[in-house]
Amino acid sequence: MSRPVALITGGGRGIGAAAAKRLAADGYDVLLTYNTSSKPAEMVVDEIRERGDDALAVKVDCADDGEVGLLGIHPWMARGIDVLVLNHGAYDRIAAGEMSIADLRRTMSVNFEGAVAVWKAVQPHFTPEARMVVVGSQLGTRGSPHGADYAASKAALATWARSLAQAVGPEGKRVNVLAPGFVDTDILAGDSREKRSQREQEVPLKRVGSPEDMAGTIAFLVGPDSAYITGAVIHVNGGLYLP
């Protein structure tokens, strides 16, 4: 019997890489995408394969219609897509008062329009009970003085995902949003020791989240224990933000 297939965009680093490893361990064959660098993605694939599971990395710029179109006809699509995790994104830390229209368009093109484009390309290949997780952000609800474009893109993703959940629910498909808080990924890599300590003190659980924390929630949202959850925005932030 063939294993189910999970497609993860932005699967070479951070939350995407942790999700790829977790879902592979949970019994999925994993197709992951990367954009700027193949090496981290190939390292994830190698780790999964060393455990005896199957994975493949493909280059996809989610803001490029041509590359997204090629993803939609990739040979793995013929197997059917059981899980789609939309995790790719760009965050340039532009002060809200300095954001240009070009900045906003670039971020929306990658984070929001790119996610919709991937879904459009892949959804004809969904299995009858496919599950989708959109990786949003707490900033999509609370906003950000140093990333209004990013916050707007994540808010758009959450609203789109909730709308999509209502549209595809009668078909048996589910769509949910993971909204992380502070997570130990490339976004925080430039923090000084003092800034890192400040972040930890802001969180009631007194630590920054790990990519594995997020992967665990993704595994729950695509698993049988969440069978009656759809259209939800799940905030996973150690109590940092309680909407």
C-alpha cells in the first residue's frame, strides 16, 4: 500500500523543515519546495531518506507562475496530495511608516498570491479528504510596526483560508491556519543576546518556540484527532498573544 503524500512549500528551513521531518516520521512521503538555496532542502531530504522514508525537494518560486505551473504537473501529483502545508514566505522588516507600494506588492506576491497560486495548481490533485495548513503569524492579527506588509499578507492568508474552509468543507476537506509567535528560525537569527532574552521574558512560558513545536501542531491539524476542526486559526505562541 502506497504512503500518503504531503507537499510542503518552504520546506528547506525552519518550520517547513521540521514539518517535513515530522510528517515523514508519521508515515507520509514528502515533497518539499525551496526557492533560494537547494542545500538546506537537500539536507532535509537526505535526513528523511536515511531513516528509510521517501522525500524529494524541488525548486519553486511561489511568486513565479511558470514555476508554480510546473509544480502542478510534477510526477508526484499523480499519486494524489493528501496534505498541503503552505509555509513559504518573505519578511523584510520594513518600518510601517516607510513601506512603499512596491514593498507591499512584493510581499503580497510571495506570501499571499503565491500561496493561492500553489493551491490553485495543486488542488486538482487533492485526495477526497485532503487537509491543508496555512502557516500564518500572530502578526496577522495584532499587526507590526516593523512589518506592516508582512502582517497584512498573513491577515489575508488567514481570511482566505477561513473562506476556503467553508467552500471545501462539504467535500470533506479541511483547512486550518497555524499562527506562530516567536519561533527560533532565520527570522530571529539576527537577534542580539539581549534581544533574545527580552523575547523570552515577554513569553509567559519563558522561551522562544522551536520549529518542532510548530511541526507538532501541524501534525495534529492534519491528523485524525482534529477531524472536526476546520477554518480555525491556532495561535501557538507560549501565551505571548491571546486573541
